[in-house]
Amino acid sequence: MDAFELLVWVLRLSFLGLLYLFLAYVVRTLWRDLRTSAAVADRALGRLMVIASPGGRPATGAALPLQAVNSLGRDINNTIPLDDAFASAFHARLTFRGRTWYLEDLASTNGTFLNGQPVAMPTPLGYGDEIQVGQVRFRLDRPA
Amino acid sequence: MTSAPLVGLRAAALEIRPRRRDRETLLLLAAAVALLVGWISLSTTEAGRLAVGDPAPLLAYLAALGLCHLAFVVTGRRTDQVLLPVVGLLGGISLLFMNRLPQDLVQQQVGPLELTLGPLQLLWLLLSLAVLTVLAIVVRNDSWLRSYKYSWAVAGVLLLLLVFALGEEVNGARLSLRLGPLAGQPSELLKIILVVFLAGYLAEYRPLLAGMSLRLGVLRLPPLPYLLPMLAMWGVALAVVVVQRDLGAALLFFGVFLALLYLATQRASFVALGVALAVVGAVLLYLLQAHVRTRFQIWVDPFATAQGSGYQVVQALYAFGRGGILGTGLGAGLPAVSGGVPVPAVHTDFVFTGLAEELGTTGALAILGLYLVLAERGLRIAAGAADDFRALLAAGLTLVIVLQAAIISAGNLKLIPLTGVTLPFVSYGGSSLLASGICVGLLLALSDAGVEAPPPPGRPGPAERFRRRLAGGRERLGRAVA
């Protein structure tokens, strides 16, 4: 094997090697993303994804981990406090009983909405359903 | 007097906050180094000594990638950081390969310039990157897609009819449409329109489709009126095969449709029904259409007609064999045979074969790995989407690219009967590159954490309203009888 053949051989294999190096970087990125999202949702029963939040708190796009009993409202003592002028101090409750989530309106001024319909009594809901409290909109998601 | 627009401009300027995208920078650098080494490898093989050839096309392409990255950084978009480098690497590999092939495979007059394969592909790649970047930055809400789904569907059908009526026949398939100096393959655009329509339709009717059922023995089928879209889709796919002779597009359309239907309803019975319909359609077409029969026979035994209709597939299999594990090296594949390339259409449908010959199984697997990464990222964007429409749209756009790559690479390998579609971002061809650019651009826009929130699910759709009215009527009737 002369020098030129060796050179071509090295170049060829280093191109292939660099392709795999790129793939390895990408896979490392994907793996880190997966681990981060797994850590966020650790031990939660579900998540509330914030779809819209004009007040900025909670931030739009945030994923709030849920416990068995969660309260939403403007008061700071809620498990999920909302910075929203249209929300009551203790506005709604989201509970996990048995195998189902229930949404309950706590006699709020402006009402609680499930998929655009007002909630009159504790109503069962599933993953993917949309909850509106004041101007803040959430989606119930399974724990990631 | 001029103060109001100025204030607006200043507000817009304040709103734009540059944001670093370190992962994208790193990945793009890795891709650039790989491509440069690939270019040197190719030039050295071709020149017979250590050479870099004329690196201007590659440098222009890498500069364009850098500009896209810079545009994302300056506008501070929080979009996905993996998609652009992956797409960039695929496009770069395409650029290397198109510069390696005999340049006279394609010749086109652009203005005063006579352009050949390599420069043309560079031009289309740059255009595709531009479309991708503009869509990813400009698209901040989706109402133009969401609210006009039926208008999009009508546009799609019109486009299809236009091809049926005016399409030009190339290699027995009526695919391309020529409007003055511009020629394009509308089915590339059609697949995006189809995804937009299906995402809108399925997001609206999801509760109905998933909830109700019609019992038929052990099968639980959807209620009859909601089966109609499936039948319509089946009809469109068959029409595409019969009139356009485009097996690949039909397979892609129907596959994406079934996948989205399953994503929306999570009911395997729909998929079973769809597959059954597809099998019935395939048998019918096999019996009635000569070109379908030929394709199938080539797949079963290409060597029976190795010098005739099976020539392409046989040559492709030999090329895979020549490649082996590590490949012959870029530029060292089998040179032109009697003036032509050994595998016909090696720059379009058989680009995967060509790359597998020169980069070997190792390189081919790396390319398939890049598509897998695209799939993972796209489906994650879908999983994190704010509502049904966006989730289905993101999944559909991802599937269009990945399914197409799967169909054509499997066809090249003789795993399934060959159907002519392009390998997204790698095959030569303007329509394909632009359509893939649109897909990834929209995906990037959907992945942005800062886009507008989707509209609230306020007024129920027409079907839901109809169903409620029916239920109300039944109740009233029951009360009256009692």
C-alpha cells in the first residue's frame, strides 16, 4: 500500500467516523433532554401544562407537577397560585381520587371551565382535557 | 408624524432579544467538520493526490447554514436546536454526492447561465434553507392553517386535478407540472396540504371518532358517517396510482393518514380496517394495472428481467454489494458505464444506493440514523404541543419526511416493491427540497416555546352541535311518549 492509498483510506474512514461523532453528539443531547424531563415529572401523578397565562405567572409553557390534591387561585396559599385578575382567591380544586381526576369549582366569581364548558359540580376529566381558570388555561397531561 | 411607526419599530426591536443556542452551534460545527473532511476525501480521490478541489459550493452551503443559525440567535427564538444541524448534515451529504456524480445528468438553463447537477442542487438547498428559516422565525400563530382546513383541502384537490389534466409523463409516471419555465412536482406540496387538513379535521372530530362505535361481530368500527373520510382518502390514493401512476405518493398519503388517525383516536381497529382496505386496493390494482404488476414482478424476481425492467433494481443490488461494510470511498464507486451512471436515477430515487456504495453499510446506517433523530425530535415536539391540532400537525410533518425516507430506502434495498419517491433533503430535485424545507420550518415554529397560545376550545364544531341536537330531540321524544 503506497502513501496515497493510505491517505485516501484515512480520509474515507475519518469522514465515516465524523458522521458517527455527529450522531453521538446528537444522541447525547437527546439523552440529556429525556433525563431533564424525567427529573421534572418525578413522582408526580400528572402535570398541568400552562397553555396561556396573560399574567405571566405561572409562565406559559411551564409544566406544573400535580399532587393528589391541588388548589388553584389568586391566594398565595394555593398549591398552584395564579397571578390573574380574573381568578378568585380560592378558585378551583383538582383532585385525584381512585383512578380519576376531578375538577371542582370553589364558587368562584368568574367560573371554572373544562374544555370550554362551565364546571357546575365536581367533574371527572382525563389527560388532554383543557382547564380554564380566569384567563389562565391549562392542559392536564400524564406524568412524563 | 413619523413618531408612531418609529415607536412601533423600537418596541419590536426591544422585543427581539438575542439568545445563545450553544447546542446548535456545537452540532453545526461537528457537521461542518465532517462535511469538510468528506469534501477533501472526494477531491483527493478524484485528483489522485491530496487536494481540496474547488471548495466554493461547500463553503457557500456552510455559510448559509451559519446564517440560518445566526438568524435564530439574533431573533432569540426558543426553537428546537437539533433539527437544523441534522437537516444541514443531510443536505451537505447531498451536496457532496451531487458534485461527485457526472455533472451532465441534469442540465438546465437559468437565465443566462447553463447550470448542471452540482450548482443546481446547491441553489435548491440554499432556497430550501431560506424557506425553512423564514418559516421558523415568521410563523408565530397557526390560525392561518387551523381555520382554513377546508380551503386547504380544496386547494389540494384542485392541485391534484390540475396534475391529472395537465401533468407531463416522465418514465411512465405523470408527476410533473409545467407552468411556463417552471416545472415542479405538485405531489410534494400536496403531502403538506394533506397533513394540514388531516390535523385540522382529526383535531375537531377526535372525541367523536374515539368515542362512538359500530359493532360488527368482533370488530368495533367507527360510526358510518365518520368512515367516509377514510374511504375518500382510499379513493384519492387509488386515483393517484391509476391516473398519475405514482405508487410512492399513494403509499405515503395513505400511510400518513392511517398514522394520524391512530394518533388521534388510539384505536387499533381503524388501522386494521385501513390496512385491510389497502390490501384490497393493492390486489385490485395488481389485477387491473399493468405497471403495478410489473413493479411487483420486479420485486419478486428482478433477475428474471435483469436486462429489461429489472435492470435498475439489479444494478442497485450490485451497488450495495460493491459498497460492502466500509464502502468504496466518495468518488471511488463504479465509474460511468458506457456514458451513463451504473444505476439509473442514482441522483434522485436511487441516491441511497449510490451513497451506500461509496460510504458502505456504515455510512448508510449513519444516514438512516439521522432520519431516526428527525423522527424522535419531531414526535417529541408533537408530544409537548399545546393542543391537539399542533400535536397532530407536528406528528404529521415528521411522519411525511420519515415515512418517505423509509419507503424509498426500503425500495432501494428491495425490501418492498420499488416506488419512486425522493429521499428527503438528499435526492436531487427542487420540489422535494422545498417541500422538506417547509416541513422542517413548520416543525421548528411549532417547537417554539414563545409562540401564541392556541385559541380556546370554545364553540363546538358542526358535527358535535348536530349530535347534541339529535340527542336533545331523542330526549324530547322520549318525554313526549312517556
